Amino acid sequence: MANISKATYDEYEKLIDTANTAFNIKFEELLPKLYSKKNFSPESHYIVKEDEKICAVVGYFKNTLSVLDETINVGGIGTVCVHPDVRSKGYMKDLMSTAMNDMRKDGVDLAYLDGNRKRYEYFSFTPSGADINFYFDKANIKHSIPKENSANQYQFKEVSENDFEILESIINLFNKKQVKAKRNINNFYDIAKSWSNSLYCILQNDKFIGYCISSSDKSNIFEFELVNYDNYLLVLSDYLNNFNIDSVCLSHIPMYDNIKVNLYSQECSSFNMCHSKNFSIINFKNVISAFLKLKSTYSNLDNGSLIIDIENHERVKIELSNQNVSVSNTTETPNIKLPYLKAVQLIFGCYSYFSNVQMEKNWFPIPLHFDIPDSV
């Protein structure tokens, strides 16, 4: 086992240099929410040093996820890197194992990361969740907008970190989301601007009606929140005109966002299903409970009981009666046994639509999701 320690404030420059060298990017510019000097949290970084030089890093970033009235403890894994000069010494494996062990000690229910699927399945992460990408283009939209509706009714103003009044309106709208990670007036701007994204408030006659978080080339919108969705197509049409692009993807719309899914599916030029993230489920009971209760708010779920044994991990009993959800740990005989990775994929992921393992109930997939701007 490598000699692992936590970083210190004094090691900020060394840590950034190692990460930038390993990825050939500038983390302080790409991820200001984590790596601007004001936001840097050394205690979130596990490091290995050789000759007083930081040569390997893994970040473990704590957060919470509000799902209706329940709170899920989450941990994000990011900045997983080893300096090119010292690879193949097992440092990444030791750092990842340490971070995952600490997550369990900290009571984390759900962990997530982005990255190579097969590499991170060694550490219990696998693609899961079931999101939808909706694609809109000018050629298609023009057939759905009445000719009497004039273009450019809506304006898109880029938000600065000092636009406190606008940011407050944005946060108030964000907080109406059914599922949301913890954000506030102090970190929302840096979260929105990470990954080279842009934050815009949407105005109509100088009145705030929504906001969006867009990719640098404006071809993807990762967060699109409106006070009222009746005229969302007009807003999208003006978005395309404003940024002089032909098409846009409303990216990673969660299955539980029923209003958006129903509206977008009627007018989009095309759509596809995708995974939300690579997830590790540390506490199946808590995660199933929160997200299945969410699904019961928009889907008529079958009554019944099901006991699932996640091999070498956890056994859960799921009960539904008239949309009331109960999830508990149990020692009762299971109805179905699943290896851990298969359980994460089938219970929460797209795989349940085409797997030869029959889950019997219309409860699955349970709509696990984590917003892209909150990724680490």
C-alpha cells in the first residue's frame, strides 16, 4: 500500500501542476468550483508523494442530493491522476480504495464519477441511470411555431458573478427542481461556469423567465429551467437565432421530469436514451427508497413486494401499496439474486429495458440521476 496522505493548502500549486500535467489541461480554469484558490479544499484530496513531489491524486468531494423530501449523501470522485513518470506502481488503485473506504465510513449512500467504464468497475462504479437527450433544429421547429409569432421575443444575457439579483432569481428557480444537489449564492456561478460552460438568464421584455447552462459552442444545454414551459419552443427558437446555430441538444433530461419529457418528445427532431453517470450504490435501501418514491409521483406503480439480494453487499425488501413505498433491509428469502454490478445496472439503468433478467414489476428502472453541472 502506498503512503497516502491528505493534501494541505500549501500544496495547492503542486497538486494543480500534477493534475494539469497528467490531463494536459488547466484545472483552475476548467473547474473553478473546485480549483480556484478560493474554492480549493485540500481535505478533499488524497495524494501520494515521492521525494516530496505529489505524483498521484484522487479527489473525493462530499455533497448532498435532495430527492423530494429525502436527502441522499453523495460523494463525487474526480481528478483521478498519476504523473506520467510514475505510472504502473498501483498508486491509483490504492488511492481509489482509500477514498471508497472513507465514503463508507462517512455514510455516503451514492457515489459517482465520469471516466473509463471498465477501469472503474473494479471499484464498484458502472454506467447507470436512464436519461434522455432531446435534439431540436431550426428546420423542424419552424413547422411548430405559428407564423404570427415574431422571432427574438426572448433575450439571453450572460450572467456575471456580480449579478447578485439575477443569481438570486436563478437559484430560486433551481430550488424548485424535484432533485437537486446542494448549491447556494456563493457557489452557483462557479458550478455553472465549470467545464467551460456558460450561464445565461432568459428575459422577456426585461423580465426574468428562466436560465440555461450551455456548452462553450452552445450546441448543448445542460440545464434549461423556465418559470413556465408553455412557450419553451419559442425560447429554443430564439436561442438558436441568438447564437446563430442550426441545432441544439437538451442534454441528459431525467426520466422523472415528466413535464419536460412529455413536451420535448412531441416537438423534438429526435431523441435517444443514455446513462446518467457511472454510479456506485453504497446504500441500496436509501437510494431505492428516495428515487422510487419520486417515481410514484408520476407513474402508477404495481402493488406488491420484491426481495432482491445484491450478492456480497445488501438484501432489500421493496413493498408498494397504493403508491406508498417502503424499502427495508431484510434476512428473508430473496425473490431474485443479482451480482453487484448487474444490480446497479438493472435496478437503475437502461439495461432493464432489454435485459433477459425479468424484474417482474413496473418499478424499474428507478430514475437515478445526477445533474451534469454538479459533476466533478
